[in-house]
Amino acid sequence: MSAVSVSRDDVAASETADAVTSATEPERPPHRGFPVTDFWQGTILVEEEISPEVTLASEPRYDDEERTLYLVAEENVPDVDPSDGQAVGVKWNGYKLGDLDTERTQGTAVVV
């Protein structure tokens, strides 16, 4: 076996290195920029609230003569009041079926 010699300078350097690596990182001041994450979370929440999902109780029925699609929901459809003459689109699995007939849609009956 061979002996290893350690000088005082080696010990002092080792203690200094340990102190530097164990030091905590200084706190950063809070970021004062635009809160992107909060903005998008709020936008998604509002979009979900104004885009209600409806579960169908039966198969849709299409009337060729009226060119109208009739759907029956399991629960009452929330009241929809389009503002400024904007149409309310109805989607199914990401595909737009048409515009909601807000005058004839009542209760569980959805008219597109």
C-alpha cells in the first residue's frame, strides 16, 4: 500500500469548493412581463364555458325538404343568445354541421 499525502492547501481548496457548490442560487426578482400562461388558461376556460357540449339521446334526423337537421339532447340545451347577428355554429367531432336555429331550438330539441 502506498501512502497518500494531503496538504493543508488541498483541504482548504476542497472546503471552499464544497461551500461554493452547496450555496443556494440567489432568488430572481419576479418576472413583470405579460402573463402568457394565465392568459391562455383564462382564454381556454372562457371558450369551454361558451361552447357547451351536448350528448345526443338519439340518432340525428335530417329533413331533406326543409334542409334541416334535428337533434335530441339528453339534457336541456343552454340558452344561446347570439349577439350582433352572429351565427352559432354546431360541430360534431370537429366538423361543422351548420348553424344553430336559435328560434326553434328549445329544451332538448336542437335544430340546425
